[in-house]
Amino acid sequence: MLLIYIFYAKFTKKTVYKCYFNYMIDSKDAEIIRLLQENGKLSYADIGEKVSLSITAVKERIKKLTQSGALRDNVYIPDPQVLGFDICAFVQVLMPHPTEEDNFVKQIAQVPEVQECHFITGEYSYLLKVRVENTKALEALISQKIKSITGVVRTNTIIALTTSKETLSLNI
């Protein structure tokens, strides 16, 4: 995960963004990221017009942002409901022995129904976001794939009835 710190230049009172990859992210870069989050199909010319930069300058900035890790995966995002994945669920997974966690993470990465895997605080060890076609598929996923991983002793599943907001955008 890329961490960006916002700080104010001491004398200019101008917002500057700094990242861990020795690449300074300025307000133009932040605006480029915002524009690409809204519409990843924007041309370099369209972006340049909106941020007052040349096409070459926009292309170079996007290249540097990609190389630094600030931007990744130029992909289209499918609509789960349109494609028949009607169930969005969150599965809490209890792993009482830390020695099994590396194996769990490796195996869960191979399960295509799992969209996200987070190591969390609290009673459970991991929180998974999963998408499946129906409750029968959810039951099979939990019982045959997740609970079969060595070290998993208990799961708790929460099914989302509706989703009012879901985004990949960051507030930059």
C-alpha cells in the first residue's frame, strides 16, 4: 500500500504530497490521480487540458506515478450484479495460531471468489470480502474452500443486503 503524507511547505503555505518512493507528488499529480479515478479512459490531451500541462508532461507524470506505485492496474471494473454475482458477503476467519497465517494468505489468494483479504484486530484474524452467484455457492465457498484451509477454526459470515456505496477511489 502506498502511503502519502500531506504537509505544508513552511514558507509558501502550498500543499505538497510526499510518498515513500522518493518521488514527490505535487498538486498536479494529485489532480491527475483524481481525474483518472473518475475516468480511466481520459486521453493525455484531455488530462493536460484540465490540469494545464502538455501531453508529454502528462504522459511523463503518469509514467512516474505508475513506476512509483502510486498508480497501478489500468483495468475495467465489472458490475457484479449484471454478471450474476448477486451475493456480496464478508467472512470473518479465526486463526488462533500465527504459524498458520502465511499458509492461509497464500491459499486464500488462489480463491477467485475472494475479492479482498484483510488482517484485522478483534476476535477474528481476517476479514474476507467475497462475491458469489447465490447462497448455495456461498455455502460451498465457506465449507469447501475457506474452512478446509489448515488453521481455520471458525468463520462468521455477514451477507450484504444492499450496497449503497462501493468505490476504489481515494480522497486525494
